[in-house]
Amino acid sequence: MASLAHRSCKADKEIISRSLEGTWNENLLFLLGQSLKSYDFILMQIKECDIAIQDFLKEYQSVIDIFDDSMLSRCKRKKSSRSKNAPKFDVEQYAYSLWGVNVFNIPELKDSAVMQLIGKLGHDFTEKFETVDNFCSWCNLVPNNKISGGKILSSRLSKRKNPVGQIFRIAASPLARDKGEMGNYYRRMKAKSVGLQANVATAHKIARIFFTIIKKKVEYDPQKVGVDEKKLIKIKMDRLEKALDKLNRKYSEAS
């Protein structure tokens, strides 16, 4: 048992081996056996679900008649794009065959989210919306501005729930810890407002990117997402230096 320890364990095998010695209660061993059987049964059910989903995707491809084996060789795959609980079949390739671009390159869009988007949107959803703004509005990721006399009285989100919008909002949550451009964008939005508004704003950006790259058949380019962190720091430094110069001039005039 000690030899099965994870390589990150700091204790040596002798300590681990001694810690495994003890009195094993028959009742606890029975419960452990029951739990293991339940775990194996659930794994079997997940495998059956994966097979059913894969069969549905194959049937869907045959109905819309857009699948081409040569498309898969053009798929620019993202490194380590598969999540921990990803299905056994390759969702990335199926998504590419439906939309013509690799949406997995968008940060935090993983197997579960992409499978849900395939089921909710289909292959031709970009033809049903005139603009990306219409799509984001349908996803309920834009503020419901109430204007009176040219002034915005309220800009809260509508209480209407949209499952596609929820998918993008769930995908946006982990970006608070992301070190890339999307993570920088999330943190800038959070600094301006609060976490909930930052989540919606980032989900809105993901939805816009998702719609645009599929509509225009272009791959995701992180350089177009926003300003690099170093450039942001340089902009802040320049702004602070200008403010300091202004204060120095006022101080000189006052003295």
C-alpha cells in the first residue's frame, strides 16, 4: 500500500507503511466494500452516458452532413485541454467538425461546457442572430438599462434565466485565478465593481469571442482579448506620474 502513495507525499514509505497498521473494524470494512461497489457502478453509468452522447453526436453529424475527416487534421489542438472528468471520446474533434474552429482554445471552455453548448445551440446558431450583440442579449449577459430623460436609472441584469448564459458564467468563474489575458480582464472588471459584475462581464466577453470566431471561422487569438499585464502596469505608472507632476506644480505655485 505504501508503494501506491502519490509522489508528492513528503513522508517516506516506511512512515506511510507504519501509519497503515491498525485495527480494522469488520463493520467499517463492509461499508468500504459497499462504497467501492457504488463507485464502480457510477463509473459504469458514466461510461454508458458517454457512449450514448457519442452515438448522438455521430447521428447529428450524419444528419447535417458537414463532417469531413480532413477537417480533423486541421484542428489546432490546445495542449492539456481535456478536463479531469472528460468523457472517453474526443469532444474537441466533434466540436471542431460542427463549428469549423477549435472553441477549446478559449480559456476555461472545457468538455462539459462545450457539450452543453452543442446541445443548446446546434451547428448553425450564428445564422439565427444578426449580430453578436443580439446573441449576448439573448444569453442575458447584457445589462437591462432603464433610461429616463437620457439618464440610466438602473442597469441590472434581467431576472430571465438563460441556460447558455449560465454556461458562460460558470466558465468565467475560474478565470479569477488565470494568469493570461482573460484573467487580467476578469481582475480589472472586479477592481472596478464587484465579483458578480466581473463574472457577468467576463462571461459576456467569452460569449462574444465564442460567437465571433465561429461566425467568421477564425481561431481564438489571446492577443486581441485585452491589454497585457505589463502594459497595464506601464499605463498605471504613466497615469500616476502625470498626477504627481500636477501635484508638484500646484505645490510650487502655492509656495
